[in-house]
Amino acid sequence: QLKERWAIHFDAQYSFKGARFDTPVSGDTVYEYNTITPTDTIPSKAFTSYRGRVEGKFANKYIDFPLYVSYAFGKDNKWTVLAGFQVSYLLDGGNYGSADIEVGDPKHPFTYVEDEPFDQSNELNTWDYAAVTGIILETKYRTNLGATFSYGLGSIYDQNYKYIDNTVRNLYLQLFFGFKITKPN
């Protein structure tokens, strides 16, 4: 407690942040193949493009450390708004799925890959940083209801991850019900 209405809060909490995705993909690639002549097999390369769809999911488990500044308002300070910053450590990361990809000219592709599995879990950042905000309502029965929202400030992927051009952020909404063990003053 800083003053009558102002306080600082610190938590440590376990969270699961997951999502499913289905997205188009395209880009440039090098297609490697063997040219077979009457006397030899020659490794060859063709600079070309690819296009297709990727379906997958994120299944990331974090330990979150939010730090909030809060302000209480309303009759008997029953409402509290929170704002702050959060640091999260990735305990177990998962980013995997399957891809349907066509390589080369759409009229005459070099190859077509269907349901090719991928696992990009090793490309996830170990640390995540977020801005957090929330609101809490304290009832007269020693219970409280609340919601917090965190907005990732950076990508969940390593800086050198080459397959995504845009930033992929964690957006996390938490709804909660609490009970005070001690009686109110």
C-alpha cells in the first residue's frame, strides 16, 4: 500500500498461452534435385518460389511475473484499476502443425508437398515482455471478480526467425474469481 488509494502488486503465475492458425504462405526458395544424364547424376538447384497453406498451433507454457500499480475508486474503494509491466519465462514452448506447399510455376510445379509436418518450437523466444492492465471489483462477501489483459511488446519468435515477416505477439485475457482469507478491517 502506497497511499489510501494507491498500491503496488507483484505476482508470479503459471499460464498457458495457445492458439490455432490456418494461414497462406509464399516466398522464394531453392529447389534441389538431381539431373540424370546417360553417364552421371548431377546435383542441381533451381531458384524458384513456393505457395500454399500452413495449419498449426501454439502451445506455450510460461511463468509470468506481472508488476502492477493500482488505484482504488468508487464507494468504499470497491473498484481497482491496474496498469503495469510483465516479464514471462517460457517453460515449455510448442509451435507445430502441417503444411501443403507447391514449389515452382503453378502451371508446372517442381513438386507438391501435402500434410508435411513442421515443428518450429525451437524458434520461440525464452523471454516475453508485455504491458498489462486490469480491473477488480471487491464485493461485500470477501470475494472479488477481475480481469487482466496483457499485450506482448515483442515477437514470441527469435529475432533471426526467417519465416515470418510480421511480429507475432502474445495477447492474453485472464478472468478470475478471488476470495479473501482475512476479514475486512
